[in-house]
Amino acid sequence: MAIASLLALGVAAGASQGCRDSSARNADPAPGPSAQSGTEIKDTTLPGIDTSAMTPRERHAWSALVTEFLAPCPSVPVPVSQCVQEKRACGACVQAAKWLARAVRDGASEDQIKRAYKSRFDPSGVKALPMDGSPTKGPDGAPVTLVEFADFECPHCREAVKLIDSVLAAHPGQVRMAYKAYTLPFHAHGEQAARAAFAAGAQGRFWEMEHTLFERQEHLEDADLERYAQVLKLDVAKWKVDMESRAVKDRVANDRKLGEELKLKGTPTIYVNGRELDIEQDESLEDRVAAELGVPPASEGPSEPLDHAPARAGDMPSGRPNPR
């Protein structure tokens, strides 16, 4: 993990990669946890954490951090080191300790690490995201909930479909998925496509339409949308009425408003149990979900972070990813 990546994690909202919304404002970076003072920190070793390559200075700095920083789980209010040593019920503790080790080895400053850790692990970073009618799949009581904000014309969102599908397949019955529409202003067909999908949902076919629209996102004219409704054997007359209904239009508008309140910078934006995942700079979606479940990551499927350059609104009005 390079210093640039650490800074990206510390100010996650400003560094999220994908289709970017140029109208979104940067969020003020959150302050890091207060440093302990007047306490002598002894070097520590933790099971499952390899510190053999560290210099004495790095090991001491890492020991101070894992002793100071609280575990990522609100239900486990102890330092990371204690959480790992006592095998507390917080699967993200080992991940947090390893993350801190990489940060120290990469030479990040204490301030950079504190900001990045707060963004990635602090329990206060968890958002309460309302479902209120959003399309979902997976059991309501699943231990992991994914909430995706996406735009049907965003090429990065199309790539994210494969990642999400692989995670759902790897953890059957353990993950609930919710979809929210966040149409970017430079995507001319995004809102119409979102209404087409929500209207299909009124007939129980949202996810089929969602996959169809992403697979064929270069073809989202009105005639294309109607053809997809026919292929899915919808009641096309009802579907057309629902597309223009106040309920569907409000669904799109409410999702957009929520995204603006969250200060999203683009799409896809995915939350895992209320915490934003930087899908390119952070660990993979599979790694995050596995950590939440307290199980090893699945070894199969396209679970690696997306390999795309940032898609900025000012740079790519067509919605196509920039070449590297």
C-alpha cells in the first residue's frame, strides 16, 4: 500500500474511483483518534501478524498503534491488540492489525495513519442507510448488508456487477444486497434506465432488468428499454405506466438525495454494513465481506478491486473509462 493509497483511504470521499460526479463537494477529513500521552508502550507480538521484516523503530510504532487504536467493532470496545490476543468476536481486528503493519512499513506518518484508520475502521464511520423500498435480494436477517449506489450508464458499475454476484454466490444466505440509483448528470440515459428497472421491480423483475441494462448499457434508448421489457415478459402497458408514476420517480429522486447527503463522489459506491468501500484503493469486496463474516475470503471469482482509472465528469462526458 503506497502513501498515496493511505491518503486516499484517509479522505475516502475525495479519492473514490469510478464514474465521478463533478458537482459533489469534498467532505472535510475527520480527525483521528487522540494519541495517548505519558504511557510507555512495550513492543508486542500478535498471533497471525508477521512483523519479522520490521525494523525496531517500525515494530515499536506499530505496537503503539495497535495498543492505542480501538477495535473496529462497536461491540468490542478494547484496543486492537487486546482484541486479537483474546480472540474477541470481531473478525476485522486481525485485518486492522495487518493494515496498520502495512501502513507503518510503507512509511506513512502517524497523522496519515490516524486519518486513514478512522476512515476505514472507526465505528463512527458506519452510516445508517435506509432501505425504504429499495430493491433487495438475500435474507433480511443476513449478517452482511451491501448497499450499492450505481448508474446504469457507468462502465465501472457494469464491472461491479460481477464482483457483487461472485460475493453473493460465495456466501449464500449470508449477504443481503440493496440497490440505489445515483444517476450522474452527464449520463443522458441513466435516469430513464433507472425508472425502467424500478418499474420492472413492480412486477417482481428488478434484478433481471438490472442485469440486462448493465449488460447492454450502450443501448438504453426508449425503444431498447421497451424491447428488454418484452424479453422479460413484463406486462409492457403496466410497465410503461409505472415508469411515469410518482412512486417510481420519487424512488429515483430519493436515492439521489440520499447520495448527495452522503456526499458521494461517483459510482459505483458500495457500503458494507454501513461502511463505504473504496472499491479500487481499498481491499476487495470479497475481503471486506469475509472479514465481516469472520471467515477466510473465497479463493474463486472476480473478487479483486476494479482496475480502472478515475472516470471524472469533466474528463469523460461520454461515460467511457479513461485509458491509463
